[in-house]
Amino acid sequence: MSQERGITPRAENFSEWYNDVIMRAELADYSPVRGCMVIRPRGYGIWELMQRALDEMFKETGHENAYFPLFIPQSFLAKEAQHVEGFSPETAVVTQGGGKELEEPLVVRPTSETIIYSLYAKWIQSYRDLPLLLNQWANIVRWEMRTRLFLRTTEFLWQEGHTAHATDREAEEETRLILGIYRRFMEEWMAMPVITGLKTESEKFAGAVRTYACEALMQDNRALQAGTSHHLGQNFAKAFEVQYQTAEGELEHVWNTSWGVSTRLVGGLIMSHSDDTGLVCPPRLAPTQVVIVPIWKSDEQRSSVMGVAGQIERELRASGVRVRLDARDGLKPGAKYYEWEGKGVPVRMEIGPRDVADQQAMVARRSGGKAPVKLADLVSAMPRVFAEIQSALFAAATERQEENTVRSVTKQQLIDLMEGPGGFAFGGYCGGERCEIEVKDRTKATVRVLPDPEFRSEPAPAACVWCGEPAVTEAVWAKAY
Amino acid sequence: MSQERGITPRAENFSEWYNDVIMRAELADYSPVRGCMVIRPRGYGIWELMQRALDEMFKETGHENAYFPLFIPQSFLAKEAQHVEGFSPETAVVTQGGGKELEEPLVVRPTSETIIYSLYAKWIQSYRDLPLLLNQWANIVRWEMRTRLFLRTTEFLWQEGHTAHATDREAEEETRLILGIYRRFMEEWMAMPVITGLKTESEKFAGAVRTYACEALMQDNRALQAGTSHHLGQNFAKAFEVQYQTAEGELEHVWNTSWGVSTRLVGGLIMSHSDDTGLVCPPRLAPTQVVIVPIWKSDEQRSSVMGVAGQIERELRASGVRVRLDARDGLKPGAKYYEWEGKGVPVRMEIGPRDVADQQAMVARRSGGKAPVKLADLVSAMPRVFAEIQSALFAAATERQEENTVRSVTKQQLIDLMEGPGGFAFGGYCGGERCEIEVKDRTKATVRVLPDPEFRSEPAPAACVWCGEPAVTEAVWAKAY
């Protein structure tokens, strides 16, 4: 099985390393269905923790969950011109139902703007019905040509928020609010630093006025678009006639936003922290935070060690720690260490006869470091240990990102960087589509974002990296997933 | 909007009443897609609470969540003969992907045995890999001819557990364990009494050896199949070659179970407790458990009333109560009462100037009864109030079920009952398919279950209700949803 196979080192082949980590940690598997993956319990456990954290943030900011149909009439997609152009090539289409050919084919949702706004038109009558702040957790299908576990699969899981507002300004605030929630989640939960900013016209969502995104740098120095928040303006409101009566009695179209993150985040988490031994998972998102490995030789030792180990397990669980006691017979402690390291459990507690005598356990951190802790202090020590691991992972990822970020690149530097090690390249940008295309053709790098103020260089770059004309903005280039 | 429309009384037209309750409570809505519904936030909130409770029970008994593909190759369905016969007529089929005709059409999962067991064949090698206890929360598509909100929709949400075991006995124990969990959930959370038992051959799941079910009696005296737990024997293990090596080194097929409950449960909850005023929801599954309605005339009154109401809201929320303060201007208290009654909020707290003076609030229960409670006692009183409402609803539903259950029916009584008021009819059954068909043809009633021992009559009926031959078992007949 997968445990027996070695993991390809990152330096040798990053893409194979990525797949090997997933197999070793049993996060996911390939399925007999083209481009669709199976999310195994250890991978789904991470997703469940991600869902819980995000769902709480959405609810705290006034959003409610709902559920809309999987199928969308083909004619709906066509109502917003850019939208249909963007999504039509990727759709899976149901043409038969109940043994009969359908009169109108149904598209399996590639995103739900059209079906949702057709209902908003029914629900929204007056300014009193606004804002309408809904989210749904759902599966999505996009017919991708090249798929990779978690990063790009034909079917994936996500959440999609869809809101309606009375004014442009409120919709813009919502778009930014969500971008901030995404960033906070990625930094504080995933320990994954991101750059936020605006997408260029060519990279924005099909049908949006503006798209904001969080971009993270993976260990292979390629960027991952980790979450997007779209200001849709009145595009969909006009296509689906979503109107409301103002307090003054006039009829106006609403302003919409939509935003989403997906199981792709699990891929981002893997590629941010893991090493050649396997998965490294931040404690806040680890389905198992602590594994206890008892060590014994004689039956007598076993009895006393297991007594202490069981006691610790109960106490940790009672204190809210996600803990597992690995009491399997016939497997040596070293084999257990190897397995749980591969599976990314943040903390391992080793308890042998000498530890019992000394009233302590050896606490080993997956991301490095090992020290004895008195049994009496174990429960109270854990929150601090988790917090330290969590912030060390974030600090390491931030340092790595900074080391692989070049500011004020010249044209030649941009070319060399993208032909060489990759990374984030900050530089001036004239805003022209032609430069964007030429950079992409030459270097395979794309504009990831026009960075938000806090990420911008000082002083602002004066000239476009590519054409040398005056820069209208700064841009961040990278090769991307 | 829906709030303005009256609710058809149950006695007049139960089916219209059901739809009216859903619209008034804003639980769901029709969608532009044939047979698919939209679950609105107040309906989805109930489903979320159901999910949380069930998910916890599954995890406490060792099950883990995973996620399998939405699409199933058409050839997979065909591998188990009964299974394909049962599900083929109901499938939605994807024939185009990414703009091209697919070589093999993909079925949108009507249930996931085939795709899941194809992966179990890969994951299960030895007895050490058993039992494998997985569950998934997913959407399902069955092309239904006649659909009804929550009860029967083309797409619905559910959980489906799929387990693999080393022995027949273990699989049987699992099947029964889950049936018990379902029953406990329906009784303790939904306040909905059920009869459990075995399905007849003609009513069992397509591909199962045995199907157990929970059957509940709705207010119109029709039965609702609320959950099923299937012992699949080795049928799927043989079709998909799921084999394991025993401790003795021999190769055996595993024994599977599968089990599920769906958003249909929301329909069952509605039809168990609601009345002609709207939804009645047990407190444990109510997205809003308490609504506070402040009452004032003058601005001065408003200020003091709102101060107290806000304070109560904060205290209740801090104690874990799902509470909402309805501070809307321009809406009279009576209109608010009407709205929240329709939406099924279990407890309403009215606070006016006199209540503030008396340091109390009027506590009105949706299911009947109203009494003042001192402000200082409100928080501590709520758990008791909720528990009383919960058990009163269960007692009332149990009483209703008993009143509409006839034991030891004769043939003529069965006919009269099913042509008249409906209900559960217990009687002897010869076990023959012919009697089953004749009863159905004559009365439209089907055998809901062969009841588990605790539901059986004493003494056991001696003869078959229909043919008069010796009874081999007792059966429960009812007209069903």
C-alpha cells in the first residue's frame, strides 16, 4: 500500500512529491471517473475543520446558508454574455432524465450565479429585503482538461456566497469584507500567508465588474489562487431582472457579490508546509492533533504504560484536544512514528516505562523539536504547544514567501526569475493588455494581482516592467497553478 | 408575499396545507428546474441542526466522513443486477462534457454503492483494514415523476453510510446499530415516534439482502419512510470484488451495509407537529429557539424596553440559546407574533413597559401556553422550558400515532381503515407476495415493516389478515408517502 512507498523528494520532482504526500497521508485517491477524486477521511477531516471555521466567520458577519439546485437550465447560463462565454466550454451536460431525452439540456452547476439570481428576482421586492446575504456549501463540476488532486478536479467542493445590496458601495464593502475573512482564515488557520489585490480584466471572473483574490506562494514558487471575491455590479441583476423598490418608491436593480473557496485550499495547505517525510498540518486544521505512542517490551510494562497512556488520552480529549492513542499490537514504535509523521499529526507523545517512572511523556513536534513534559502539565501545555507550532509554521511560510519575492523587477530580472526559480515578482505595470499577454507568452507568468495598498512597494514603481511606459499601478507576477 | 397568504386548514386539504406551511415559514421554494427545490435559510437551518446531531452520533460510534464522486460510469450501475433494475429508470445522465460527447455516459449518483465499493476493493486488503466505517453527506438525483417539497424531489440532500465487515454477523449488528441511531434521533430530536422493522422482499433496497426502516405516521395518517438501513450481504462485494485476507490467510468477500436519511426528514418534521397557523418545530431542531418581541408606544418606553430586551438577548445567547430580537420598526407586535408563529419559533418573549416595571417577560409557547417569568430567572428557565416543549410534542405525536393504530385488524377492517381515515394497521401476514399485491391493489396500503419485537402485538396474530392462512409474521400496513 501507499505507506510502503517512498516519497519523491521535492527537489527531484515537486509534482510527484505532491501526489506522494497525498497518498502517504491518505488524504485522497483517484477515482474511476475521469478527473474526479475521492476525498478520504483524513483529507475530508481537514476540509470539515476548514468548513467549520469559515462557516462561523460567515455567520458572525450576518450570512445564512441555503441550498440551490445542482442543475441549471442551459438557457440561464446564456443570459449573462461574459458568463456563458467563460463557463460554456467547461460544462457537463445532462441530456437524459428518467430514460427520456430532455427538452432543454441541464448544465451541472459550474457556479451558481444564474440559478441563484433567478430566485433572488422572486424574493427581493423592496429595500427592506436587502441586503440578502446567503452562502451555500456545494459540489461543483467544471470539465477540466488537466486535473490534479485537490488543485483542479472535474468535481470539487466549495462554498459560494451570493449577496444582493441596495448600493454599489455596500456591494463593494461586502466584497472587501469577504476578502478580509478569506485572508484571515488563510493566515490564522492555514498558516499560509497571502497577497491580496485586484485581478486584471483578463483574469477576473466571467461576469464580474471586479475580482479580488488571495494569492499564496507554494514551495515550488508557483502561485496558488486560493480564494476570490467578486463585485458583480448590476450585471446579473439586469440579466435576471432582480429589482427592488427604494424607500422613495423607485425601482432599482440590486448590486451583487459572489465569492468562494474550495477544496483547492487543502492542496494549498499541503504545498505550503509539507516536507519530504510527508504531510505537515497546522494544529488548528489537523483532524488528529496528538497521537500517543505507547512503548513497552514486557507485559508488565505494557500494563503500566497503557494505563498512563489511556489516562492522558482521556484528559486531553476532555480538554478539547483531537487525540488518538495508537495501541496497535504487532507494530513497532518506529513504524508508528513513521506512519503518523507521514500523516501530518502535529504532536506525538511517546510514553515508555522510564517515562512512566519519571512521570513524564516525550513530546515530539512534527515540524521539529522534542522535549519531555511532566504528565501533570500535559493538558495545560497543549494550547501553548499548538499555538507555537501554528505561529512557527506561519513564520516559516512567510519567510519563504519573502525570500522568493523580488521587488522592483526589471524586464530581464522578470524573465530570468520565471525561467529560473520562480516566485513573486513585483513591478510597475502600464495596465495594457498587450504587456500582460507578452509577459505571459515569454515567461508563462501572469499578473496574479494588482496588490492592495499594504502589499505595495515604496516608492511606487514609475515605469512598466515590460514596455517602459509610465506605470499606472503595481502588479505581482508569478507562474500559477 | 407568502406571509400575506392564508394557510389552507389541514382538514380541508392536507397537501395544500403542507405547501402553505413551507411557504409561510420560508423553508423552501420551487425552482425553475423540474422537480428540484431551493432550500431557504430557515429550512436549511433545520437540516444543519439535523446534520450536526446525526454526524455526532455517527462519529461517536466510530464512523468517519469521506466524499466520493457525483458521477458514476453507467457500466458500474449494471454490475449488481437488482441494483441496476431498481435505479436505472430514475437516473439523470450526463452525455456531454467539455463540449464533447462522452464515450461512456455518466450517471448522476442515485445512491453511491457502486462507486464506493469499487474503491473499497482498492483499499481493503486484509482483516486489519476491517471494519471500514464511512459516511458521506452528499446530494443525490433521482428522476421522480411526481415531486413534493422535501418529501420527493429530483435532487435531495442526504447522508449515506457505507461499511465493510469481516463477517455476516458484524454487518448485521452494524445495520441494527444504525437503525437504533436513526430511531433515537427521530424520537429525541425530531420528537417523532417511529415503528422500526424489516421491509418485505418487494419493498427492500435494490441490491440488499435485508432492509430495515423507521416508519412514522403523519397527521394525515399516511406513513413516511423516514430512514433505511440495509444489510447488503456479499452482493456488492462479489460484484466489485471486494475481498480481504483473513488472519488465517484465506481470501473472503467482505459484508457490506449502507444506510441513509435525507432532507425528507424536514418534511416528516413539518407533518408531525405543525398546525393550521404554520410550522411547529421542536426546540432541539429550531434554528431560532426564542424570539423576543419588544412592545412600546412612546420613545421613552422604547428606550427602556429595548434596553431590557437587548440585555436578555445577550444573556440567552451567552447561555447557548439560539435567540433573535425582533426590533423592527413599523411593524406591530401582533404582526410579529403572527410571523414568528408561522415560522415555528418555539418560544416568544413579549416585553412591554409593564413587564419592565414588574421585572418580568411574558413567555409564550408556540405549541400552547403563556406565563410570566421573572427576568432574573429567564436564562435558567429556558432549558426546562425547551425540554417540556420537546417532550410534550413527542407525547402528543405518540398519542396521535397510538390513536390511529389498529391492532389485530380483520380483512374488512383493513379495507375500511384504508378507505377511511388511514393509519397503521397491525395484522398477521402469511409472508406471501400475492397477499401483499392484493392488499395494495385493493387498499393502496403497503406493508411498511414487519415490526421489531418491541412493537409486536401480544399475543402474536395467528392468521394472515388477507388469505386467512397461518401467519408467519406480523405486518404493519399503511398508505405511504
